[in-house]
Amino acid sequence: MADKKAVPLGGVIPEGGTADGYSTGGWRKLRPVLNKEKCTNCLICWVMCPDSAVITEDGKMIGFDLEHCKGCGICAMECPDKVKAIKMEEEAD
Amino acid sequence: MAITMTKGQAGLTGNSAIAYAMKQINPDVCPAYPITPSTAVIEEFASYVADGAVTTELITVESEHSAMSACIGAAAAGARVMTATSSQGLALMWEMLYIASGMRLPIILTDVNRALSAPINIHCDHSDSMGARDSGWIQLYSETVQEAYDNLIQAVRIAEDETVQLPVMVCLDGFITSHAIENITLLSDEEVQGFVGEYNAKTTLLDIDHPVTMGAMSLPENYIDFKFQQSEAIARSKDTVLKVAEDFEKRFGRKYGLFEGYRLEDAEIAIVILNSAAGTTKVAVDELRKKGLKAGLLRPRLFRPFPFKELAEALKDKKAIAVLDRADSMNGFGGPVFNELRSALYDVPKRPKVVSRIYGLGGRDYKVKDAIAVFEELKTIAETGMVDTLQKYITI
């Protein structure tokens, strides 16, 4: 915003879906890691992810959008007990 | 409730008049959670909804926090939105009040003034709306049922004015004005509709062809710029209040300004007081005038934005002024109106003496004799130029 005073009224951003342009991946302490061999593509992780950071293709789980994944671990927690295809690992490691 | 009118005149309580004005305005959405003493506003408005007299979507919510949240959501969707509350209800809306004004949503709220707990109390004082005085809402205060009715209708135009786009709170005294019947002149539905006009929000969440993001985060890069923009808008709204009042007078004959002066022009001593207690003070002014004392009254109608220049201009020649607050700014410098008015008079060349008197908290009666006692104190201050007690409670 070049002119600091010319901000849109009431903070309205004149377009939708702007969260896409805001990278929240840097907040992550734990990174989800998928074990493709164990995964049954039930897509419970896709349903539960609060940041829409689970990527699917042709109805199959293929990985994570690490630009937006905050590392909350909900996907790993929700992955069924018999499967447990997602593990949270320290970013630092 | 069926309202019987004789030549446009009707006997109505403050609450009935507000509900009737809401019926005539016919807002798109009314989220509400009734609370004493404003309960009857929503009770009667709900009857209008049930009878099909309005097309309003009445949303019964589980708390006032939800009521204001629903107001914000509906206003963001482009609806004309109204609600009513009192006291603890307004207190529970607190965090949402700031969001409504920050998002520049022209929501209209009637606050029937009631004391805040503790001790729990249902009667009139202004601690509820005074607590919301920095929330970015425009605040109009009403002395009578007629003024409350007229203020609510004007509030719609003020809030929605394209140079303003801010929420407006219309305040009237709990029980004293909300439950007492006064003879008032009502406008016709067509007159009200013609005055408020149709509302077309600039941006709406329901316009899927032009999607927008509302209520987004704003960090140090631009938060202050939004606040600067908002501050300018509320300051500007003073002109809109006058412009709307002028059109109201042209159409319907009743005149309103930023404040009302009563026998003020040649007065040497004056009381400054909000809402219904001004009526009591006017009786005291008349009695003292009969005895030759040059007493007068100033009753602010617009408190937010605070018209400091106009008030200072109206009071600059007075010798002594008492500001009577029906709310205490606990351990601040006097009551809220006193504090700001005294500050407004700081730049006047011949500064009048100004004292703070807190009165009538929790609905304690304020009588003509109380006003006369204050005027007698002011007379002494004017004569001696000395202030004995700068701030104190009266009516105790």
C-alpha cells in the first residue's frame, strides 16, 4: 500500500480466498510425514485438516501443502488407529 | 399492540415508540436477546414480526454477545440491522461493539440506559452507554419519548450515510423514559420509509460475483491507518448528524441539533445534563428565573463524536457550570461528561468555573430541589469566583 491513508473502508479486501496468499507454514514446529504404504486413502485427514493443507488427486491422498500446514497434528491424531500412516516429526530434525 | 392515534398523536411508552419506529423502518434483520428495561422493545417488535407487519428476520439468540455477533454477520451480508439492549446486555456485547465500528457496519442499537452491576440494579443510570463511549459508536441521547422515536429514525440515515458508515447507539433513560407514557406525534409509515430510504450496502458477503474478504487481520503495517480512517469518519459524522436533523425538520417540523440550550443564551450559571433529567432541570431553571437568577441548561444530544467546539462556544461566557453525570468514571477526574466538557473549555479565553456532580445512580430520584441546590452552589461560585468542592456525589 503506497499511500498509507488510502486503505479500503473497514478493512474490506476486494477479493475472496486471500488466505491462500498468506504463508503460515513458517509457524510449524512439527511436520506431518505420510507413509504411503500404510495409507488407505480414507481421507479422514482431508476432512479434518483446519487449513485445507491435505492435497488429494483422483480421490487419493498424496501429501501436504507445507506452505499452509501449521503442524497442528490433527491429521496424525485422526488417522485411524489401525492405519496410523501420518507421523509428526520435529522440523528441526 | 394496537396503537390508537388521534390526529397523529398517540400515548406511548419509550419502549413502544422505539418498537413502533422499528416497525416503520422495517429492518432486514433484528437479532435480539431481551433484557430489562428494554425488554418491551423486542417483545413488541416480535409481535409486529409475528403479525406480518414487517418483513424482518427476527433472530432469537442465546446471549447479547451472540446478538451483536449476528448483527455484524447480517450487516456484513448487506442487511439493514437493528437491535436493542440495556446494562449487562450492552456489557456482554462489548468486544463485538468494537468489531461493528471497526468493520464500518451501520448497525442501529437502542440502549435503554440502566445501571451496571454490582450491586445488581435494573434502574436508570448511564454507566452502560458511558462504558461504550470509546467503542467507535456514534451516541445520541434522548430526553423524551418523542426524541427517542425521532432519534432512532434519524440514526438510520446517519449510520448509512456514505461518508459515515458507522454504527449508532440511541440512548434513553430506563423506566423514566422507557416505561412512562408520553403523548407523542408519530409519522406515517410512508413518511418514515421516504426518510430512511432503501439501504444498499457497498460491499456484501452475499454478492458471490464480487467476493470480498471482511474482518481480515491487519498488523503494524496498516492497523493504525484503518483506525485513522475510522477516527476521521466519526469526527465527520457530526456534520451528517446536523444534515440529517435539518432534513428531518424540513419534512416533519421538529428541530434537533448537537445539543439543546434552554434559557442558555443570557444565562450566567448553567447545568449540563443528559437525557430525561434535563426535563427536571428545566423546571428548576424556570423557578429560579422567576426569582431573577440567570440560570440555564445545556443538554448534549450528540455525545459521540463529542462536539467540543460547539459546546465550548455555547458555554464560553458562563460564570459557573455544573456538569451532572449519571455515571461515575471510577477514580477518573469527575464524571465522563464533566471530564470532556471541562477539557473542551480549557482553550476558552475566560474559562468558566466547572464542577462535577454525580447524581441519580441506579435510578435514585433527581428532583427539582436537587437541581435548585446545584444552581445555588453555582450562584455562590459565580459571585466569589471560588470553588469549594470540585467534585462530589449529590442525591445521596
